[in-house]
Amino acid sequence: MLIARTRLGEKLDGQRLQSYVDLESRRSVTSDLQLAAARRFSVRVNIDISPNAICCGHTLAQWRRKLRCGGQGVGPPGLTRKVSLPREEGFSLVELAFTLAIICIVVVVVFEAYANAYPAFRATSSVQLLQSELRQAREVSIDQRRSVQVTFQGTSELVAVVQGINGSSNTQIYDYFLPEGLKYVLLTGVPDTPDGYGNSHAVNYSCPGNTLPCTITFQSDGSVLDGGGAYNNGSIFIGITGQTQTARAVTILSATGRIRAWSYNGSAWH
């Protein structure tokens, strides 16, 4: 009588062996399709029969042929059914290198554009802050009906004080410095602003000796006196030395105290 022995040692014969073969075949295929690693598998059933024994209508040789021709999962002694599942494909070294090269090129282009634009952004921010500080001094002079003196000193400092009355001391409003790297400077090749108030000096406001410190005074009606105590319009130029695209300016209309900011783009003021 034909006897088969499973992997667990259970003995099967006849129809039970055929059922076991079919069950193991389906189980093997289903199990292997679920494997994440998708490696080769094999299921073995050891059958204690002679090479010429007949099992379920097949000899050992016929079982071998059946497995070679697509038989599923298991077979007689020592036979192994190996099924190869598709491998998961990844990126090749060339593809990774190509992708990294593109990323590097994009980073370099963006960095250069940022490096060229950043100083201009800082200069624009600085002139807006300077305009705001001057406007604050004018507003305080109008609100308090007092004269406010604004002094440009050093290379980037701006000090505003409210003049005391009847011998009282002055009251400081602020002591402001331009952001690092920016200073009062008239860059070479940069023309006067469209207002045309002059560009002979960085602080072009009839300053004594045309040097700093230079003090202007906001009156209680909002008008402005220049460094010599007269009603003259003036301009203050700032920027980063050697970088024309950072040229910025503030102009002050003496009669009304109007304060306007200007930016130079390398070819014109706007």
C-alpha cells in the first residue's frame, strides 16, 4: 500500500494524499504571494514509496514530469516545486546620480539669485524704516506742538529729541541705527532723485561744513528747517558700499514736511 508522510509526520494514503497535494499547492502559492521579501519557496512532502510505486494514478517519474510542466506546490520524495515571484524594482545608481545632479543645479541657481537679491531687499527695508522714523519725529512735533530735532551722526545713527521749553532738558524719542552693512553713503554713478533736491553729499541738507553730525528740525506745523536753520529741501542717501543696486534715498520737502522714500534699481529711481 502507498504511504505518504507529511512534514508534520502525518501518514496519508490514496485519496487523502491527493487532497493533501492540492491543499498544499494552493496554500504554498497563496502564502508566497503574501511574502514581502518575495523570495523563492519550496514545499516538500516525503513519501515512503519505491520509485515505481503508483500513487493516485501516477508513478514517481510521472510526478516529476507533472511538477516540471506546471504541477503545483508538492510532489513525491525529494521533489521540490520552486516558484519565483517578481522582484521589487528600485532606482539604479545612474538614475540616483542624475537626480542628485539636477537638484544641485537647481540649488546653485536659486542660491545665486537669492545672494544677488538679498542686499537689495535689506536696503529697501532700511529706507522704509528710516522714512518711518522721520515721520514719527514729524508727528510728535505736531501732536505735542513742540520742535523735534533729528540728528544724523556717525555712519548710520539717527537720534531724535523733543526740545525742552523754558530751559528744560530735551527728551529723547529714539536712538536708531541703520541695519548692519548699510550707512549714509552716496554711491558712485548714482544720480540725484527725481525730486532734484541735490546729491552733493550723503546727507544733503545744508549741513555745517557738509559733514556729520547734521541736525534738522521739525516744526510744530510739520515743516522742516535744514542744518542751517533755513527752509530748504533735503535728501538722505543710504546703501551698501560698492553695491549700486542697494542705493536708497529719502527726500524731505521743507515747506510741508513731506517725506518720500526712493529705490534705485541700477538704472533709475522709482
